[in-house]
Amino acid sequence: MLEIFRTMLLDKTLAAPLYLQLYEAVKNLIDEGTLVAHSRLPSIRGLAALLNVNQITVVSAFKRLEHEGYVYSKPGSGTYISNTLSLKGMTDSGGGNIILDELYQQDDLPFLTSGQVTLNENTINFASATPTSDLFPIDNFKVVLNDILDRDKGNAFSYQDIRGFLPLRECISQMMQKGNIKSNSENIQIISGAQQGIDIISKALLNQGDYVITESPTYTGAIAVFKSRGAEICDVEINKDGPDLNVLEYNLKKYNCKLIYTIPSFQNPTGHSYSNLKRRELLKLAERYNAYVIEDDYVSDLDFDNRGFVSLKSEDKSNRVIFIKSFSKIFMPGLRLGFMIVPSDIHGNILEAKHTSDISTSGLIQRAFDLYIRTGFWDKHFSFMYDIYRERYFKTVEALDSCICDGVTYFKPGGGLNIWLDMPYGFPVGSLFKLSSSNDIVFAPGRIFYSNNLPQRLNNIRLSFASAYTEQIRPGIEKLCSIISSLQQRQDSHRNMPIL
Amino acid sequence: MLEIFRTMLLDKTLAAPLYLQLYEAVKNLIDEGTLVAHSRLPSIRGLAALLNVNQITVVSAFKRLEHEGYVYSKPGSGTYISNTLSLKGMTDSGGGNIILDELYQQDDLPFLTSGQVTLNENTINFASATPTSDLFPIDNFKVVLNDILDRDKGNAFSYQDIRGFLPLRECISQMMQKGNIKSNSENIQIISGAQQGIDIISKALLNQGDYVITESPTYTGAIAVFKSRGAEICDVEINKDGPDLNVLEYNLKKYNCKLIYTIPSFQNPTGHSYSNLKRRELLKLAERYNAYVIEDDYVSDLDFDNRGFVSLKSEDKSNRVIFIKSFSKIFMPGLRLGFMIVPSDIHGNILEAKHTSDISTSGLIQRAFDLYIRTGFWDKHFSFMYDIYRERYFKTVEALDSCICDGVTYFKPGGGLNIWLDMPYGFPVGSLFKLSSSNDIVFAPGRIFYSNNLPQRLNNIRLSFASAYTEQIRPGIEKLCSIISSLQQRQDSHRNMPIL
């Protein structure tokens, strides 16, 4: 630990007091994730000696860090790093990443974006839809990385094929056959994560003023891309079996929409899945109105109830579907790796857009992941993650069933990573977020998943169980329900107060 | 080698003959770089036994590969992989990458984009402005990669700070001080290569119909981005001491240009550098007309004549310069890593654009490169590369001085990686390219560096010495000059032919 501080430079000639410089430096190391949650800071005496400053300087810096929630002290033991939910630095443990990610464009939630929400060691994280880093298969990935460096040497760092490393594309094509999706190495495009996929498609297909249909609510990262491209959003409300196709058709016709962005299975954030009938109808509409469909395969393979949905791409006879899949949710979000299956008539545009975006995705990561699949590590890791997520899903549903409060309803998605709760009309979700955060429970307020057109009833919350440990789920939901009840009682008592 | 073929699946039930399937599979492995140049293919008997096919099948596949230049045979020794310049697959050895990269959007050079140009083991590559993979410091990079996996474990694969890994930003900020560029961890943005930097800036600053000033000729990857954003290009011819600032000002005024894209030192492709006076004048113009300037620091540090140019960013008092630097030219192009220094008033827009592009750059690569700098590997590798490039530069200049043909002129840039030759009016550069390629010498035809507005006299060629080995340079240039002479004589004899 002292090693990290040895290179820290405090400048006595600057106007800023030394304690503030030290505070800033430590804060940055925490924001960054270099200092990981619950690790112990050096002793006051040790750090003062190392940096050649007064002990008071260190005490003052630590006090300020503690006041702001960056660290906590255990009497007689020392000072420890908190698990901070901060916009500035993504946290180290995978906790709070996705919520921050999705909150990034939200400026109307000051209590979130000010970085004042702190995840400490007791926090139950229902906010993040990504695995925690303790589940990352680092040891096996290290093996394949070293094998690749020995095998491919400099080739791993030359410019790569824009489409991606061929053996990886072949591997993926074989994997896709299991889901009855026909693809080949020619129509697979490797991308640096699903977000880049959406960005590349937008560059290839959208011009300023074009219209895009999205579900409502939906993944905010997609909306941000479409808006950045100057496109207009037509959002269509998503129901339990998918969007209302009459409304969708109305928009397609009226606005001559070029693109439909969908997450057909276990949608983010609602967990809803399109019925197989609606999937086929959607494809017909896309063909009739000459639109492309993005099928964002968020987590279709986490199908705990064996609902066996048909992939849009597998039914895509007229070549209208662009299939996107990221490896973040099952593997490691920071890997920045995913792929698309691209209709042949837009393949040239997609290649050009990928090329102008970043030339190609890291060759080292592609080659390592290819070997990771070929050695069988991927299949094993998928089973491992599936079992963990499945257990957490059923724990969550069970806990909700047994302690859900009056007026709160929810939908059992049968798979995925998220459960979408409907609160009673007028329920103060913002207050719930604040109150539960201070009680060490975090979740994603529903409003962050809407584009500009906010619905009248903004009373949802998204509970993700990807980052909540199995043993935390029941106590977490019980506590959350009791906070909801207390807020409802407070509302009721206000309502029942006689008007004087 | 056999290992690679073991997983190759030939399908006897398909209509395509087995030899064609085998030919396709091997071709793909070559295009991809999995089979590296000059490595030997398995024996015909061995491969036939492994794949359980007739030996005739293997012979037929190899013949077709040889006919198309993918492999060559050495009698009594076996069949070897050629070094193929192919658009489909970037080559394995760093040879021919950049030219392909820059040729990517060119569809009027059929002899290049058809992939018919083959680099064999004797080819002298004056086309690529990137190092060859034999110069990549793989062993040291492997050490830091392993250290990072041991040190940071899962944190290396969590979502990262959108701006980049903080310690790396701090490292870079210190490196920049050597060039008198003031920066700090707050205004440095890590990017997945310079190309992504240009793309992000365009997203942050440009809307459809906006005007951008570029040098002419310039890096084609930049032009492709601006056009993809719907911007219009005003190109200003670059002279030996930079662009004509009167013309530049005229365009700024007339078109209300928002952005000026520059490569002020050892420009790509011309090697020209702005005088320090022009640099300061340019900054004044940018301020007067409220434009931002991209300073693409291509290879300013390869300053072999110690010309000591001042960086635009170091003089940027009014915060108008966005500084971009990639590590590709000195380090490894496939690393996909670079950084920008961003003016504070557009920092929010840049962050948002980075986020919608790919959320963040690979944490593993960032952390490994940070450690690579901190352990001193980077400084040593830079010196190593500087010495190699310096030697090649002077060899190139010396050879050109002693054997340049009549009517051909060139400019000594004093640094960088490229020399720009001016051929006599009407000289057939396309024929030269074809003829010299078939004589095992490749270079980049000048026309690929122009946007739509082609100048009347398209008679330049760019010679890069980054991928040409020192001992190849003199014989290569002698041969090139003799081909130029022969083409000139042919032209002369045509001209002197009496009109009958």
C-alpha cells in the first residue's frame, strides 16, 4: 500500500495547502479505483514520514476524506477506503458502475450525480446490472493472454483486420448456431462493446433529422447515441409482451423511421420480452416500411424459466436485423468486446464506420478471447455465471413475493438481470432512493431510462440482482419494503391531515 | 503449425468442392495474419492425413493459393506463406498496414484495392509509416501485463473512468512537461488511438453542414471522419513552412469554420512543418474567428535535425487547441491507445462523446501501459526507436541525394517518417506504382492523401522509411529511381514520336 503513495508528489511551493493536495491525491486514487474499497490506508505517522510532511497535514486530509464519505475509520484499527458511488471515478468493485453509466446523461438527479451516494461494505447493490469483479475469471484469462503473447508475439499488436480477428469471428459464428442464428465470418463484425456497436450502426445508417424508434423505457446509452447523431426519437411504450405494434406501425409510417432499436428478450430495464408472435410481426413491419432493426441481445441466454424465445435474427429472412451482443454481462465489462451480425447490403457502410471510429478493436484482447473460447473456458464460465444469476433471480422473486408492500406490483421476467417494480401513483421514488441509500440499499430509479418524453406516471424502480450477493437479497428486499411502507404511511398521514 | 489446421472443418456435404473449402480456409488464415509471412505450410501428405482428405485436394488448394500469390513454393523445401498486401486482411508483419489503412476509402485505385499487390520476402516497403512488428517490445510488455493482472486483478476489467486510468493520465501529464505543454490529469482524455480522438472531437463539435479546415494533402482518416459527420471540407494547400495563412483566414471568415485540423510537425504525408511564426499566427486566427484547432502530434518527437518546433498547445493561451497523440508510430499500432489534451470549456462535450463511443478504453491496456512508462521501459524503447528511425531517415536522404532522377524533386523534412517526392508534370504515378510493385518496391501514391478536391498536378509519391530495413533503403531507392528513369524515357520517346 505504501508503494502507491511513494510516487505521490506534494508541492510545498504551491498556494494550495498541503493537506488539500494530499486530500485531492487520495481522492483521485479512490475515484480511479487504484485504492480499492475496504483496504486500509497507511498509518498517519507512516504516511507523514514518507511524504515528509507534518502529521497534522495527514490528519486533516483524512478528516476531510472521511467527512466526504471517501474513507471510514475503525477505532483502534485505522482508516479504510469506502466503496464510493461516484460519477468521477467508476468504482473498483463493479458496484455502482452500470447505474453510473446509465445516469451519465442525467442532470436532474443532483443527489446521484453529486457523488454523495456512498457504497460502504454493508451496502446492498441492486443498482448495477454487471457482475462484481470477484466473479471475473482472471486466472484463466491470464493463462490465455500469456499463451497469445507466446504464440502470436508482435502480430497481436499490429493493425488488425477491421472486421476483427478471423478465428474469433469463426468461433462466434459457431456459437451462434446454437441459437439457430446463421452467420459466418464474413458478416460478423467485432466491436469494442455493445455501445460502440450502436454508435457504428448510427454512423452507418442515420443522418441528421432521421427518425429512430425505441422502446420506452430503454437503455439510455442508445438514446444518447441517436441524439448525438442528430436523429429524432419516437419512443413506443413497451408492454409485457413487447411494444404495441399498431403504435409502432403508425410511427414507422408517419415519420418514415429508418431504424428500430429493440431489446426483445428480458429488456433493460423492464425485463419484458416480446412474444414470438410479435417478433415475427415486427420483422414484417420492418420489411414493409423499409427499416432496419437493431436486436440488442442484452442477456437472452439468461433464460431461467426456459421461455425459449426466438431470436429476431434467426427469423430474419429479408436481412433487416442487425444483431448486437456484448460479453460484458456474463464476462467482464471492462474487456470492451462484443460483436454484431450485419446484413450484407450495409456491410460496407458498417466497415467504413468502424474504421473511422477506431480502425480496429484491440488485437490482443480479441486473440486472447478467441483462445478463451477455444480452450473451453468460456462455456465453463458461462455455466458458472448462469447458476449464480439464476439463484439470485429466484431469491429475489421469492423475497418480493413474500414481503411486497400494498400497492407495489412487479413483473416476473423469467430471466435476465432486472426486476421492474411499479410503485403506487404519486409514490416519491426520489425520497425512496435517498432514504434507502442512507440505509445501505441502492437501486436504479426508473426515470433514468426514459428519453425526453417522460411518461406521466414516473413511479418505477429497477432492481438488478447481478451485483447483489445471494445472502444479501432477502434482507435487502425486506429492508427496502419496510422503507417503502414507512414512506407510504407518511404520505397517508399527510393526506389524512384535516385542512385547517 | 499443424495445430492451426487441426480445428479446420471441411464439410463433405457441402456443394463447394473440398479443395475450394481448404483454399478459402487457408486464404482466410493468411488474410488474418494467423499464418504469418514466410512460415512453412504443413506437407501435403501430412495435411491430407490430418484433414482426412485426398492428397489431390491439398495439392489443388495449394496451387490455387500459389496462383493468387498467397503462397510460394521452394522446390524441395515446401510451400511458404507470402507477405500479401491485401485489403481483406491486414498483414501480419506491419508491412502494408498503413497504406491499406489510408487507402481504405479509395475506390479509384483498383490495382491496390483488389488485393493483387503482393509483398513477398524481398519486397522493400516504403508504403507503411508504422514500425514492423519485429521492433515491438513484446517481452517487456508481457512483464507489465502480468504485473498488472497480479496487482489489480478484477479491477483491470471493471468499467473504467471515462476519462481514463488516473495514474496513466498523471504519467502523461508529466511526460508532456518535457515539451513545455502544461496539462493535468483533469484535462487529459485517454482514447483508443488517434483516429478515435478525431472522431470524438467531431462528435463533440461538429454538426451537419459545418465547415472544417484541413491541410491539403493530409491524413485521409481525418477527412473520412469529418465527412461522416456531415461536415464540409475546406482544404488549404500546405507549403514548406505551413499553410498560406491568408487563404486560411479567407476560409475561416467566409465559411465560419468551427475547426482546423493540423499536423504542424513533420506533416503526414508531406513532411512539412509549420514555422514557429506561422504557429503563433494560426493561434491568433483561431481566437479571432472563434475556431478550435486540432494539433495532431503525429511524430513531432522524431526531430532528427533538432529543429525544435514549438507545440501549438504550449502556446495556447486562449484554450483553443485540442492536442492529440497516439502511441502507434513509436510503440505498437494494434495497442489502440492515445490521449488528448482538451480545453476545459469543451471537456463536458468530449466526455459525453467518448462515453457514447465506447464507454471507456480497455482498462487492462491502460494499466499495463501506465506501468510500462513508470518502470522506465517507455523511455528506453523511445530511444531505441528514435535511433532506428534516425538512421533510416539519413540513409533515405543520402540515397535520394545521390541517385535522384532528372525532374524529380523532394523536400528534406528533418524528421518524421515520410519523404514527399514531386514527380515531373504528367508523370504516370499509377504506372510507377504498378511497375515498382512488380519489382518488389511499394510506396504510397500521393493522390490518396487528398479529399475530393484533387489538385491539377497529382504527381507525388510518399516514401516512408518506418517499415524499410536500413540495408534495404539504398538498393530500394536506386531501383525505384531506375524505374522512374525508364518510365520517363518511355514518355519521352512517345512524345518525340512523329505524328503520322
